[in-house]
Amino acid sequence: MEFVKVDINEAVATVTIDRPKALNALNTQVLSDLAEAFSSLDLNQIRCVILTGSGDKSFVAGADIGEMVEMDSAKGKEFGAAGNKVMRDIENFPIPVIAAINGFALGGGNELAMSCDIRLAADNAIFGQPEVGLGITAGFGGTQRLARVIGSVSKAKEILYTARNIKADKALEIGLVSAVYPQEELMPAAQKMAAGIAANAPIAVRHTKEAINRGLQTDIDSGIAIEVELFGNLFDTEDQKEGMQAFLEKRREKNFLNK
């Protein structure tokens, strides 16, 4: 992979977009590398993923305008479809993905962050969807995810129509991110959270993600049916027996085997 690095520490994988001279902008190669990085992860080993950008200026500054400027309609649709496939694959990745947003998260960068389960930001992070100022729409899911993520159609439309940037504290206020940290504390905080997630029963965590994602696409009664099905299935796992036995025995140590 040319522009993406994968580092593994026990059960946590850190995927880093490494194109600092372009502020980690998303071009066709970066999208391909991201897809390869996630497909390479061994779900028998990895229980949580941290996604970040290299350097301390940018998570992802957006899609690569230098590549897009020469596109016609057909190429634009092809690029949009490729980006959306990567975002959906991350959104539906079986295990949790934490975005550690270490700077600019504009356009495709904000869309990439929104495809992750949890978003943590450095205090220098800047968010936004500047596409209408460039003569295009958000193309990697921004028009669809933003209102869902922040829970306000009005605010999402304001962000998308005005193309204004949003600072980290405002992103926290509207629910775009879960927490804001000083730059030097961002990765330690993400690593601590990832380790905490990885310590829980991995099949239960995966089922929880599946229940949330599937349930959000349907009505409450159908969502509850999905939850009940996945809840019940866990009673056939060894990890359920270990977790409950540890509780009854008042054991803090649990040996979850991912079985």
C-alpha cells in the first residue's frame, strides 16, 4: 500500500492515511489502499480499529481536487461510487472503528470520519463540507450521513449549503464528535478507548454494532426484532458463559476467546 499504513498492537489495529504533503487527501489510490488495509485485518485477532491521518495538521483535507478537476460526468460518478463503497465498507466493518481526527476533516475527510463508529477530535480539528463552493455536492455520503449523525436536518442543510467550516468545540456541541482533546492527548485517548472495547466479548461487540446499524435503517419494531435475534444468538457462545460466570464469581479477569 502506497498511502496507508497498518500498525497492530495486540487486539487493536491503527490504520493511518499517510499522504502528508497533500494533507492526506483522498484520491483513487488512497481509496484503494484504505479498502486493502481493512480487508487485510484478521478479525480473529483484531477487535477494534483506530483510523487517523499522518502528521498533526490533517486527518483528511478532502477528496483530491487535483484529480477531480479533469473528470467528466462519467468519471465523477465512478469516483463517487468508489468513495462511497469504501465509506460503506468501513461503516459496515464488523468491528468498531474509532476516528482519531487530528486536524482538517473537510469534504471527503468529514465523510470518512462519519463512516466510523466513534469520532474523537483534536482541539485543532476543523470540519466542513465545502463542496458547493467548488461547484459540486458532497459525493462520499455527506448528504446522507450528516443529518443522521447529528440528528438535525436543518443543521445538516446549513452546513452543506453554506460550506462553512466548523471548529472542534462546535462539532462537539452538535454531536458530530464524541470528545475533544489537546492534540498530544488524542491518540492516547483513542488507544485507551480501543483497548477498553477490545477487552469486551468480541462477538457481543460485533453483534451490538450490527444491531445498531441494521436497526437505524428500519422502524423501531423491526429494530427490536433484530436485537432480540442477535441477543439470543449470543447465548450459544463460550464468551457469554465466561462473561456471566466471571460476574457470578466476582472475577475482574475474563478470558474471552471470540467463540
